Amino acid sequence: DALPFLTEGMQLDVTEYEGEALEVELPVTVEMKVTQAESAVKGDTATGATKNVVLATGLQVQVPLFVSVGNVIRIDTRSGKYVGRA
């Protein structure tokens, strides 16, 4: 379950037993770069309007319309939801 949130150089807490990893404890939030984003449609400004983006790890997340490719965003690892821009 943790794989989509893992990035290179991330420090994690790992629970091991007899040399085998049993559990990986992720931070509550992670910051990831947006690599693909749907285009926002002009006039699509209703409250709470969102679009799909793909992050550097391949994770897909719903974000507000103003988020674009190249932005670094913060994701809650417990829910997999957008928290804010980094």
C-alpha cells in the first residue's frame, strides 16, 4: 500500500523481524511533483471543482483546477488525498 507514496531518498521507519521487513511507516504527508494534468475548462469554476493529475510515482489524485504540471503538491498518505501545494 505504501509503494505509490515512496520517492527516492525518503526516510522511513521500517519494522523488521529476523531480517525481514514487516511494515513500513510513512510520514503523514509527502510532497510529489505533478507529471501529467488534465486541462481545466474555461468557465469550470464551480466551488470544489477538481481534476485528475498523475504524480511522479504514477499515483493519480484529484486536485483543484489551478494545479498544473511541474507543481509540487502535498498528499496525505493515510487517505491518498490532496492537502495543498508545497
